[in-house]
Amino acid sequence: MSLHRSLLLFIALLPVAANAQINWNKDGNSYTTVEDNAIVEITLPAMTKTTVVSADQLAPLGLNAPARPAEAGRARGPRGGAGGFSYQFSDDHQSILLFTKPIRIYHDAFYSCWVFNRKTGQLTRVAADRPATTVLTYNLPAGYILNAKLSPDGNRLAYVYDNNIYSEDLTTQTATALTTDGNDKMLNGWFDYAYSEELYTIDGFRWSPDSKSIAYWQNNLAHVGTFYLINNTDSVYPRIIPIPFSKVGTPIAEARIGVVSLATKTTKWINIDGDPASHYLPRMEWNPDGGSIIVQQLNRAQNHSKLLLCNPSTGESKSIYEESDSAWIDIRAFWAHGGGIGWDWLDNGKAFLWASEKDGWRHLFRITLDGHETLLTNGAYDVTSINGWDEKNNILYFGASPANATQRYLFKTSLTKPGAAVRVTGDLPGTHGYSFSPNGRWAEHSFSSHLYMPASEWLSMPDNKPLDPAATVAAQLRPTAQAKQTEFFKITTADGVTMDGWIVKPANFQPSKKYPVVFYTYSEPAGASVSDVANVGGRSGFFNVDSGYLFVSVEGRGTPVPKGRAWRKAAYKSIGWTNVNDQAAAAREILKWPFVDTSRVAVFGSSGGGSTTQNLLFRYPEIYKVGLASAGVPNQLIYNTIYEERFMGVLPENRDAYIKCNPLTYAKNLRGHLLIMHGTGDHNVNYQGEEMLLNELIKYNRQFTFMPYPNRTHGITEGEGTIQHKMTLMAEFLHTWCPPGGR
């Protein structure tokens, strides 16, 4: 198979999150999901199946195709079911809210929504009288709404339309505006791009438990600068697309939280100390009894966190828990494996789970509403996820991997007091994931490794026994196609940093020959590249065992792996320096291997990996001969405030370090062959940065190859033929300047 076709085939084989939506019922012993355009209920442990809503009853929705998936790498909004829709039950399970035909604007999904009444069998379109509108110049059809949610009592629906929050009576289908001051600079119930991208905030309001009021965020973008995308291809004259986008050192969205009464339609604003222009409010939830609201506040540098208990009637707030860090404080999305709504409440809302790195490792605490904390996990290891808990049996389940940072296992300990971590997962090495029922009695266990394809099973807990002995993970194990060619290794650099890495060798590898090496890199705090999962080599974007290349990735300092706080925060105020130096130092050691051809060395990365690739080509030309950089950030001074200031500091405090770490600063040193790819419609990593880099390369007469993709966003996937074109382009570039095969 040719290299070009190998790359295209590989893209089709990349592992994806394909799980259908699972909605657990309140008792925790059954859940609903979508099968063949119907909603079915599965009852454990027998896994008996009952149809809740038939495909015929949902036929008016026109479910001919699956819902469009969320943006790669980020689960956003209601999850699409296998039948092309997602759904939400009312608390009494008599009403079902259905989301269909999503239109995505950045991370937000605007939906056509319907309600199915199980008592009457009636299917009704909601917000049907809402006319067509525009959001940030994007056109939305009539009736398209955002963040729709049923009230807990099932009688009403609330949603965001035209930047305001509405409530609709499901009996009369009468809609009422609860806010009226919304516009593209004043967002009620949703967020600007930086908030949604970096703080994982999408859903911007919460029903009170008694269904009588709604707590919501209001984001004031009046001082946020506007970034302009230009669409040159869809009309005779270019279309200008303005995006509120707070860049490093510029004003941020000013957030506040209010509670609006459905009866009076008036808002009581929560009184939170601190200038909104200098703080973020990344999390907010009602206490289960509805008597209070809990809010997290971060300062702009994101190294000081407060948890505030707020009175929804008076608007008063008090701090119950504070924490500071000399670098930054991770938000829940990074230690609980997911964004979205929810608070990890215990004891009917009298306490909750929280994570902290205050002792040098990420551990879990039980915190009461008066701020008293109890350490639940302890030792020289990191908690990697909160998986579930069983209050009846006093068990907390969490992820960790004390001995191998590339793998994940399930552990348990006490929910109420310090205790030893007991491993639950068996001896099968690799990456294990667990999704628990609300009562902690059942868990879906998933597994994969570089040796075995993904498999899953259902378990009863706490005995950890499979529900179906014939459908265990062990019974489903199938070798990956690359198992024999893939190896994990550790390498120690000259300055004493030990890193994990993987290598995938050609199927016909001969150790007596020398092969070209392609390094895959990301190496920033937002993601890891060295994980023991199936098709691990696919992370390179080039993988094919017969292609004639060695594919390698190494995980340096600054990446979010369970090696302790010091490892993860070693790159603070030096993103683009410490992490890049680690990559080069590891490469020096790898190039000593006898089967590596030091004259044929390439590196590839996308997003933060694109920035790293550029830095490696510019700063270490003696090592890297070829670079393929996709959607990188050549100039950190033009990226969004929340990401860059979290890791690099708030200007003007650390401006010199920004300059020191920027690829732009070293462009004049380019000696190798560099391919730069970027979507002109990239609202995440703006295309603007690449043009700044081009100017610098042109200034010093450095030759390069550049491929702009018109109107494509960060992943460069939209448009007919785009993926094939990009893969072909990269393959030909690599083949030309770093020829494959052993010599």
C-alpha cells in the first residue's frame, strides 16, 4: 500500500468516542439510551430491555442521519445519540426533551427542540414561535435555541434565545422572557469563546430544585476586543465574521451571577467580592436543598481559588474554602475528566468532593459547607479521575496509576475519612476507564492498550464481578494490528529528566538498517501524547506499520500526566521553552539508537504541537530536518487570555518570557524543511499568527511551504476533500524531504 493511501486509511481507523448517550434513572439501577431511533430502558443486572419511546412515535422528527459530532477533542452540549438526537428526561420521567438537527457555533450547539409527553403520546415543537435570528452574525433558523432544560417538576422549559433566557409553559406553550437586556455584547445563560474553550463552560444557567427560579451567568463583553474572520469564498464580496475574543493582556468578559424569579421576572444579583474585570467564575451550582448556591471564583492569573456559598434570596455570599498555588490551579474539567454541569455532592448536599495539589500530588478532599476539609486520598500518587461513589457502603472510586503514568486503573477508599488506596482493577496492564451508576452499584468498565483493541463489560460493585460472564473484557481481547511493532520505553536526558515514550516500527523492521524517525508532539498542559491505548501510533497522524518510518512520541515536563505537581507545573511561565527543550533532549538520546538515521528526522504536531514543531525546527536545526506544523501558535501574545495567562502569567508581568518562548522569535534560524498548515476560519488559534510568522520568515529569506485552508477551523476537517488533501500534502512533503525505508 502506498504511503498516501496508508495515511488516509489510518485516519479512518483513529479511535473515537462512539458511546451512545446513557441517562441513568434516579434509582441507579437502570438507564436509558438510544437504539435504532428509539429510546430504550436497560435494567441491571439482568440487562432487560424495555422500549420507552418507539421509533414510530419519534418519526415526525425526521431522524434520517446521526447528529453531527461535537468538535474533536471536546464533548460539548447534549451528547448525540445513535439515532441522530439527544434527550433529557424530566424528574418524574413523564416528559422527554429531544434535541435534533444541531447547528454548531464554536462549542455551542443550537437545536431544534421537541417535548414528548409519555402520558398523552404527544410530540410538540418548543420555541416554535421564536423567529429566525443571528448570533455573532451567524444565521439561525426559526425556533433554534441553546441550553434547553426541563424544570425539575417537568412543567416548564427554559432556554437561551437571542442572548436571553426564556421560560416556556409546556401546557400552554406560552413563552416568557426572563431577561431582556441580551445582545452580542451581553450574554445571558451562555458564554464567550474563551470561557467555553478554556473553562469548559457551555451551559450558562441552572434551574432551582423547586422549579421557581433560575440561577444564571451574565457575561458582559463590552470591553472585549473583536477578532475578525474573513470568508472570501462563499460570496462575491468577502463576509466579515466578528468574534469577541480576549487576547493576552486585554480586557476579559466580565461575569456575574444572578437568580431570576419566574413569578416576578426580576433578578437578584449575587454579591461577590472582587472586580469582575479581574476574575473568572468557572463553576456554579445549586445546593440539592435549594437553600444556597455554590460558586467558584478564580483570579485572572488563575492561581487563587475561592469557593463561595451564596444566598439566592439576599444575594449575600461568603467564602468557605480558599486555595493558592505558585503556578496555577486546575479546574474540575482537568481532575474529574469532563466539563459540563454538576457538583460532586455528598450527604444530601452537606459536603462535597474537591481536588487539590497542595501537598505536591493531586488528592481528593471531603469539604463540608462550613469549609472543614478531610483528606480522603494520600500518598505519592495522583488521582486522575473521580469515577463514582457508594455512600451506602462508604466507598469512593477514583482513577490512578502510581507505578506507570501511561496507564490508568481504578482504586477505592473511604468516603468519610483518610484511608489506604485499594486497587480494584485486576492485573491486565493498560488504560482502564469506569463509568458508575449514581448509587455506585454498577459500572461500565472499558479497556484498551497498545496490545489490545478496546473492549468493555458491565460490572456489579463493590464485588467487581461481570454481569455477563460470557462478555467480559478478558473474553473480548483482540490484538491490535500494531501490537508487535509498538514498544513503550523510558528515556533519561542529559540533564536527568526521565520521560515516557512509545515507538512504532515498520512491520518489516530490520535492526541492522537505519530508518528515518518521525516524532509526534503536543507537549503542552492541555493534553498528553504517551498513553497506553489501542492504535497509539495513530497520534502521529502518519502511522502505518509498513510505511518505512519509525514513529516516536515522548512526554516531557508540563504535560498533564500523573507524575506529581512538580512535573506538571515545571513549564509554568515557560511554555515553548522547558517543554521544547525536553523534546529536543529526548531526541538527542533517541538518535543514539543504532537503527535511527540521524539525517532523516522529522517532527509533526497540531495546535500546541504545531507551535512545538515550529520551535524545534527553529531552535534545534541540528536535530530536526523536517517539520509539519498544523494550526500552531507562533506568537503566544495573540492567543486567548485564559489559556496563555494561566500558564504564562498576566501581562506585563511575564512579557519577556512570552517573547523568549515564541516560535516567532527564532524563525530566522530555520534551516530545514517546514510545512505550515492553518485554517483561515480558525476561531481558536487565529490564522493571524501564521501571517506574522510568514513575515518573519520572508524577512530573513527563509524558504518554507505554506498551505492555508479557506474557512476551515482548528481541526482543518470541514469541506469536501479536505482531510484527503491534507493527508496527501503531508505525506508528499514527508516523502520528499524525509524519504522512508531502511538503509
